[in-house]
Amino acid sequence: MPDPEDPRPEPPAAPKPGDCCGSGCVHCVYDLYEEAMERYREALAAWEARHGQQRSP
């Protein structure tokens, strides 16, 4: 049974088509998304370790 005090992390929402302006911004929405995905993967791995689950490939 899931622990309401320690919910499974949710992945960030992916950028939608048209969110990137294509001008090479320093902080492109795709770069920010990749950074958020890395934080999500780390949080998910930690959550799975706490809950004794194998990490998905």
C-alpha cells in the first residue's frame, strides 16, 4: 500500500510543441526539462530504495 506521507515522485511535464522558440536561449525549455528529468530520476531512485523496489531500466 502506498505511503501517503512519501508518495512516488511524478515526472515533470514535457515541453509542448511550440514551447521552444528555436533561438538558442541560454535556458531553453528543453534544457530545463532535461534538468528536471535528472532530478526526477534521482528522486525516483531514492524513493525506490526507500520502498525496496528495483529501479526500472
